[in-house]
Amino acid sequence: MAELQGKILKRLRQEKGWTQKDLAQIMQRAESTIGMWEQGRREMDYDSLKQAADIFSVSIDYLLGRNLENKAKNEIQEIILDDFQYALYGEVKDLTDEEKQDILDMIKIFKKRK
């Protein structure tokens, strides 16, 4: 649960263009605390969840990953993806279906070479 919560918090922070230091100042928490939350190494307590929900205009359930209806389907997928997958998604999202299939075929060839 903490890992998904951290990814959601990180994505919301990045959408605002804030650094961890910026969010730490806004929430009056240590920058290391924000980092631990985002890495999924520590869960947010109720007061922090409530404060973050207010800051980002989302529900606590959304921050906990229980109710992801606050965001469009593509944005939800971006939250769940790791950094590499997100970067790859950004590169291919505007390609045609045929181009995407070509890339998948190349990946399959690459995997067979291993």
C-alpha cells in the first residue's frame, strides 16, 4: 500500500512542478519524510494524508489508491508505471497502432536474442 501511495504522491507533486523540498515546506515536514513516503518506505499518517488531500484537491481514498476515479485512465496508468515504463509510454503514446506493433515485434526479437 505504501508503494502505490508514494507513487501517487510523487505524481501529484510533479504535476505541480514542485520538488520534494517544496512539498516539505508546504506540509511542514522534513524533506526526508517526503522522500520516504514517495519511495514507499513509510506510510503517511492520517493527518498527513488529510493535509496532502487538501493540498492536491483529491480524496484520501485517492491518495491510498482506493478510488482512482479522480484521474483519467491514462493518468492512473502513469502513476502505476515505474520511471522507465513511464518514459517509454511518453515516447510511444502518439504512434499509430501499426508503429506500436512494430516496436513490440522488435522487443520480442530482442528478448529472443538473450
